[in-house]
Amino acid sequence: MVEDAFDIRGRGIIVVPDVDLGTRVQMELNVALRRPDGDILSAIAFAQVPLIKNQGRRRIQHELCFRTLSKQDVPPGTEVWLIGEVESS
């Protein structure tokens, strides 16, 4: 569940949902975003582990970056559903 989203110039919209993506440092994922109003958006997220935030933690916490969405597309309360990893061609 999204608590907040951050618009970082040059990177996109960053959200930090509480999901376990294992030990991989970065990957591209197909996701579905279920907004509090019931609308569902499909998007590609770039998942990565921010080094500073995870120092000393037992469980890695990934952040998700959406380059094609606005902050208004991902309001607080949005559910993030992981569909699968983007297949490289």
C-alpha cells in the first residue's frame, strides 16, 4: 500500500510499498495499481534498492520508480500488485 509518492525530477515518481522482492538489487516489473477510487492502472516500474535506506536492515526494502505516471496517478492508499518481471527482448 502506498503511503506517499515523491516526484523526483529526472527520475520519476517514487513510491516505497512494503513488498518483498528478494535479494535482487534492481529489476523492471509489470504492476497493477488499484487506486482508492477503484480505478486500476497498469504500469512498468523500475524496482531498486536505495543503498542508504537499507544499511543495517535485516530485510531489503525496494523502492519503485514510475517514469510514465504523475504523483496524482498514485495517491496514498493505492494498492501495488506485482504482475511479473518485464521480459527482456
